[in-house]
Amino acid sequence: MERSQWGTRAGFVMAAIGSAVGLGNIWRFPYVAYENGGGAFFIPYLFALLTAGIPILIMEFTIGQKFRGSAPLSFFRMSGKKLEWLGWWAVFVSFIISCYYAVIIAWAIRYTIFSFNLAWGSDTEGFLFNEFLHLTVQPGQTGGIVWGVFIPLAFVWIITLGILFAGVKKGIELANRIFIPTLVVIFLIVVLRAVTLDGALMGLDAFFKPNIEELMNPAVWVAAYGHIFFSLSVAFAIMITYASYLPKKSDLTNNAFITGFANSAFELLAGIGIFAALGFMANQQGVAVADVAAAGVGLAFVVFPQIINEFPGFNGLFGALFFLSLTLAGLTSLISITETYVAGVSEKFGISRNKSLAFGGGLAALISILFATQGGLYFLDVVDYFINQFGVAFIGLVEVILVVWVFRKADMLKGHADAISDIRLGGWWKICLGIVTPIVLGYMMFGLFKVNLLKQFDTENGNYEGYSDMFIMSAGVTVAAAAIILGVLASFGKWHKDHAEFEEEK
Ligand code: PHE
């Protein structure tokens, strides 16, 4: 069977950027930067990008392109079953994330429509929780299905699975070639409008004001590394899978730099737009920017609707463009995470791409209904928190240690990347992967475990968000642990005979 391939280099780069640019760039980065030193955050941020983000991206592009498989298959071909499980772990984490990421996109679609007549009224918080989400149950209870979420959610899955069904070139590549430029244009309009509002400068001042002492705070460096992993979609099995569809002669290193810098440029743009808008709102209400700054669900679905309410004109249009940006940024990321398990399952069991799509995508769509129930937001909150705390950067740490130190593949990978890329990798690459990144991530994981895992069961100060032990255990800890256990179990099975053999080219 011929392996699918990207049609053009730009198509691949666009898809990689589509995966990286997501909700995280718009609703996470601005606040993380603001909270962790403002302008001074750019130092740890750039450091994390250059020592961990881009080096790991180069490594993942190289592994996928050389071994031509989904993450588990590429790892298996490189070092056997002892590494395959890691690929499955990342695949399961991606699977879980896709189940709730789809729901947030569904909200964004609904809010795009709400924008036109400012349906949220003046109490945007009450509207979100009561009228829109019907969040009237206890954490851990589902309640009934919320049709206002369910219907756009069905739409999200139909688009995503439809695009994947059309294949790598006619589906993923084409969709990204349309969605990403559209996103950039729409988002630029939003940002340009935001920076010309009254009070915008006040917001930008709060965002960029460097808080130099923060540089001495280890938590700020940890935040920078954590953000870079999430934002660049590395250690999620995605970039390996996407690179596996590259032709034999493809640039790897330069493409990784383009992807990394494009993602950061978008993030910076988002920071400027979001804080300009926050400055406008603070100015309107006569409060400080600090009083209105927020992230995540609160920023996008509570604060932003308020900002839109106060707009001097074209409120509905501006709101719709903002929520459409979230939708497009989210969709291209959802497509990429879904592709990881579609590819992995299809290769492992030797079933067609479409069967795997129906099975894997169908299962994710089914599970995602849990997050479209009345108690959905609580489930989303806990699963997201645990999977991020004990998933992403942790996989990155295990990945660099195994690849560089245990299986000693760095030189081989460097040779491969250098043979086909414009830019040659210097010694810095191996130092970043093998030394700098493991030290920082190791420190970070140790700290996280100490603080978070123990705190989860700390009866004095309470669990995360005050949730019950039962709920934390079942929705948080179990789900995060399941990803790793299922990952190990999946690696026990044999590869379908079409994929078990791999001839390395000399
Ligand atoms: N990189 C995406 C973002 O910034 C997040 C993401 C991670 C999406 C992993 C898919 C998979 O939002």
C-alpha cells in the first residue's frame, strides 16, 4: 500500500502550524505571559522555545520522516517495543484531549452565532453557566445532554472526520491551506481593531511591562517550558505522524524553525490583541487591567462577551470574527490530534484508514458527549488539568531521555536531518535535547509531583478546585494513568505484517 503524502512543502508546514496554533495561543499565552513577568517573560519563553520546543520539533520531524509511521510505529521501527509504548502513551493522551477539545470548539461555534445579536446580554457569566451550559448539577454528575452544545459538537466532528476522510493531501492539507490563511486575516482584523480602541495602550502597557525580578523565580521558567510544549504540540505524537507523510527528500530543520517561529508570532499577536481589548474594557469600567485579566474559559466566554458588549460599533461583527478565530484555530489542532490515533490504529491492526477513522473518531465523538452534558464543564476542567499536569511535558521528558540516553539515537537522527535539510544541526542540538531539556523538565516534574500530587489529597487545603476525592480520583488521576497503562498494553500486540518489517535505506 502506498503511503499518503503531502502535496507540497508549504502544505506540510501549514498543517504543522495549524496543529500548533490553537486555543492555547489565543486564550492561554497572553495570560501566562502576563502572570509570569510580562515583558520579562520573553526571556524564559525564548529560552524554552530554542532549547526545548524547536529541538524536540526537529527530533520529531526527523523520526517521523525517516521511519515513515505514526508515532508508535516510528518508535517501534527505531528501537523496538521498548520505545513503542511511549508512542501509544502520547496517542492516548491525544485521544483524551480530542474528546474535550472538540467541545470547546463547539462552544466557540455557538458563540459565533450568539455574537450577532449579543445573545448573552449583560450578565455574561450567568449566561454562560446557567442559560448556555445549564451547569446545575454537582461535580461528577452528568445531568442531561445540553442540546445547545451537542448540536454544534456533532457539527465539529462531522467537519473533522470529513476532512480526515478525504485523506492527507485532499483533506488535511487542503483544509489547512484554507483555514490557516483565513485565520490569520480574520485575526489580524480583530487585533487591529483592538489596538485602536480607547485604553488599548493601558492594556499593552500591562502586558509588556517587564517584571525583572520574576526571572529569578523558578516557577516562571517552568511556566515557559510547560507552555511551549502545549503550544507547539510536541510530545503529543502529532508532529511525528505529520512528518511521516513527507516525501523522502524533505527539509526538516528549516521547517521546524518556520513552524516554531510562526506559532510564536501568532501567540505574540494574540497577546497584543487580547491585552489591548482588556485595556479597553478596564478603561471603560474605570478599573485596573489586573482586575479584568483572565485566561481560558473565563477569558473567552465571560470577559470577551463583555468587551464585545461595550464596543463602540459593529459589536456583533467583531464578536463573530473573534469566535470564528477560536473555531478555526481549534479545528486545525483537533484535526491533527485525531490523525494521530487514526494513523496508529490503522497501522497496528492493518485496517484501512477509513475503518480506523470510523472506529477511533467515532469513539472519540461518542465520549465527547460526556462533556456536552450539564455537568460537562466540571469533567472538562478536571480531565484537562490532570492530563496536562501529568501528561504532556512528562512525555517530553521521557522521550528525550529514552531517545538520547537510553537508545542513543541522537547522532543517527542528526545525520539524517543534516543529509536532507538546508540548515545543518550544530552540537547545540544534542546538548539541548540531552542535557538542558532533561534538567529543566526533570526539575519541573519533580516540583509538580511534590506540589500537585500531594496537594490533590490534602484535606487541610482541599483538592484542586475543591472537588471531592472521588471525583479527582476517577476523572483526573484515573484518566491520566489510563493513558500510560493503555499505552503499555497497546505495545504488547504484534504489528500487522505490512508494517512489521522496515528496510533502512543505506
Ligand atoms: N497546540 C495547541 C494549542 O496551542 C494545543 C494542542 C495540543 C492541540 C495538542 C492539539 C494537540 O492550542
